[in-house]
Amino acid sequence: MTASSGSPALTRRLCVATFCLLAAGCSRQEEPRRYTEIEGSPPAAARERSAVAPRQRPESSGQGGDLHWQTPAGWTSRGASGMRLATLTAADSGAECTIVRLGAGAGGARANVIRWLGQLKIDLAEADLDTFLNDAPPIKSTGGFVGSLYDFTGLTEQGDAMLVAMFELEGATLFVKMLNARDVLVGERTRFTSLCESLRF
């Protein structure tokens, strides 16, 4: 047998072998890759932020013109309106407290107390009126305002009453006033007093 007569057979064998190799390579499928997600702890700063609850301020600052104060906890301020530097509302009771500044000639303590007694329909004898005026406790604010606190809740057992702080300032009179049912004012008296004591320029 000559070399030339064996070449076609050898060529066929090589072709068959090459085809088998190619077929085997094509039949192999690459397995999908799998990834494992590693769950780690959040950064320390994030943990600290989530662990600390936001602080709520019990009071907030208020301002009317050049006058400043601390709004008691649970009260909200609606700002100025007309002659009022501010109107504050107690959330629990709905009672309103007003801050008003008038000129120096605002009638004085006696005349104003008589007028307020008339609004409340409370009659006081002259001697009892003098006692009420003289017994009114003084009140002083952080801003140096000195005045008197007139508490009408002790003059009636039911119906409306009044809490009024009256400050005589240079060239002006400042009134902080709250009018509502007697029992409501008794419950708000501490916050009313704290408001008056926080007044300042």
C-alpha cells in the first residue's frame, strides 16, 4: 500500500475525531454562578442614631414684637392679632391666654379689677375688694418685670373665673389674661404662672 492511497482514510479519521471533540465541547454547559450575600451589621454611627430617640422640647420660645417668652408645655401660640401680642391655647382644655400691652394710662390695678369683677358678675364689698387687691401675690419675670397676679378662682365656686398678671413697665402696662371655667383655670394655673415668669425683652 502506498502513502497516497492511505491519505483519504487518515483524513476521514481526523475529521471524525475533530467533530467528536467539537461536539463534546458544545455539550458541556457552564454551571450558573451562585453568590451568597453576607449580611453585616450597620455602621456604629447608624446604630447609635437608631438607638437614641429624638428629644422633644417641653417648651418653645415665643415672641411678640420686642417681647419674648417661653410657651408652656402643652400650649400653642397663634401669634399676634390686633392689640394682642399673642394668643396661646392650652391643648388639653382649649383655654385661651392673651398677652396685651397698653399705654401707661391703662386704668391702674383697682379700676381694672373692678372691671374684671363686672365681667365675671362677682360682687365684692369694698372691704373685700381691698383685701383682694392687697393679697394679690407679686410676680417677677426673668426679664425683670415686676407685677401682681390676680387669681379670681378663689372668689367663686363655679362658673367662669380669671387669671390675670399685670406688669407696670416703663411707659406701658402689660396684661397676661386667661378667662375660662374656674376648674379649668385651676388646672392651668401653674403653666400660666410659668409663662408670666418667662417674659423678657
